[in-house]
Amino acid sequence: MALIIPKLKNIQKIAVLRANALGDFIVTLPALKALRNTYPDAEIVLLGKPWHQPFLIKGRTPVDRVIVVPVKKGIRNETGQQEDPAEVGNFLDQMRKEQFDVVLNFQGNGISANPFIKQFGATLTVGLTCEQAEKLDRSIDYYYYQSEAIRFLEVVKLIGATTASIEPELNVLPDDEDDVAAFMLTVKNKPYIVLHPVAMDTRRMWPLENYARLADELKQRQYEVVFSGAPEDKAVIDDIIYSMNYSAVNTCGSFSLGGMTAVLSHAALMISADTGPLHLARAVSAPTIGFYWAPNLINWGPLTRTIHRPLISWKMECPICGIVPNDPYPFEPKSDTCDHPVSFVRDISIEQVLNAVDNLLPSEEKIQVNGTVQDLDRKTVHT
């Protein structure tokens, strides 16, 4: 029988440590919703990175406030930036003044995070731990191969927080819609599919040369094609569009992160590498097709299949050196064995993608109004 842990009493302020990238934050949303449901009057404070502050304005997620964590090894790593002991010391002083009732470690196995959060002086420390980590007041062992969304739901359950939601959810705000008003005029309110080819790690990317043909096939199905990406991806996307037989829209760097949530919320579908914007699409209930190397699917894949289709590569060996880089984790270790910048999802075919598109977007999902194709309500159940 599962142990039922009661709700804590007199909780006014909860801190959550999660200072990393977009996808890393998105998977915490079900747990954050559980905290909000269980402790509706408590302030939920995310200890995060600079990008969190402009994005997590009130009303978008259960987070009420963001405090930026300074650069610190194992907590917030930044390329080209060094830890400043004085800045870290000032931050710890600030945390003690906050007088948190609960601090939650959502930051890995606890080796770095647990001694860090224990200096906050909170009434209760809760989170992930391992044999080598300092102990917290309440904890569960970190085991790598687990859905990240479920992992954090298990953590908040240690303080009695629960929710029926297992997929991420966030709100699109009026300012987001304003940000994309001109874009919506560009696509003329036609059904569009967002393609996001680029990820931080080349090994998670479907081969770029496949996208031109895929995009042309989607255009033949009467969808507008919209490419998304960071500003530095614009030239790569321009090359893909140049190789197409039809036109497409390159939105790289065109929107704020909030604007991107609006773009995705109106999309008929997103097709993407396993990266942050794919998880963002899930959080605004956009149907998704994601490319996953098999070991990564366990942690980062969607938990439901109503509107989500993960396409999985089971090719485990690096095509260059033959090594399977998954010890102790996927794509680890790196330079001492295999760090080759080659796609590990290259065996997923264009035909597989198109079959998934047709499965998610069957013709009956569209209706004809005055001679033009219209989307049905996003709340339509896909079967």
C-alpha cells in the first residue's frame, strides 16, 4: 500500500531550485501545479536562471516569483563565466532572509544541490538525493532512468502535494498574442505546422537534409510550414527553405519566448528535435511529433499519446566509432570515448514522420467553411 503523506500546516513560502534550460523547467510544471493545488495560499518561488524572470510572469505558471541563482558549479553552470564567492555569499544571505518554510531540490542527484540548499535555513528541506549526497529532511533516491515529470511529482508528494495532471501545462497570455499578431496575418489564419530542426546537441537532431522534402510534403497536404529556432539558426533554416520546392516561413529570432508559446498554441502540429521548444509545445497542448534516441525517451518523452507521437531511434551505436554512449547516462561519457557530432536519430524515415502526421491530423479533423479549410477546436480529442 502506498504511503499517504499529509499536507503540511502553516506553509507560507516554498522555494524550488531548478536553474537550467527551458525543457528542464517545462517538465517540472505538473509538480508545480501539485504544489499550487495543495498549498493555494503559499508563495512559490523558483530559484532559476536569468531567462526565467521575463518568462515566468504571474499567471503563466504556478510560479509567483523568480530569484536568479548566481553562477555556481553544479548549481548554475554558464559557459565562460566563473563562480564569484562574494556573489554566492550574498545570495545565501538573501535566502536566509527569505525564511522559506520549504526548499525543494529539483536539481539532480543532490551532490551539489543538497549542501547548497541546506544553507538557506529553511524549516524543511526536501528533494532528490543519492548515497554520496548530504541528507535532506525528506528525500527520494535519484535514479536516472525515470520520466522527469513523474520524478518531480514524487518529490512534491513528500510534502503531500498531488495533482491529476501528468503532462505540463502553462498559460498563453494576452501580451503573447499581441507579439504574434503580425505573424498570424502572415499565415492568414491557415493551419500551419511548426518545424524545429536544431538542438543544442547535434546527436539529438534529425538530419537537416530531410527537412526540405518533409516540408514540401506538408505543403502538398495544404499546411503552411513555419520553421522556428534561435537567431543563430536563421542561416541554417534559410538553407533548408532554399532547397524546398515551395515557400515556408523562417521565424528564427522573431519572437520572445512568450510569443513562441502563442505561435505553438495555434499550430496544427509541431515536429521537432528533442529540445526545449518541443516540451513547450506540449505545455500549450499543441500536437507534437518528436525525434528521440531510445534512452532519452524514458526521461524526456511525453507520457500520453492522445496528441503526441514520439518517433524513436533504436540505433544505439555511434556510426563513426561503434561505441554506445550511454554509460552512465545517454551521451555520457563524452570526449574520452564518444562525442561525435552525428545524428543518433538518423534512421527515422520521412515516411514514418508523414504517417505520424496523417495519424494525428486525419482529414476529418478539418472542416470546410465557405470554401476554406478551418481548424477544429484544439480541445477536439484525437483518436
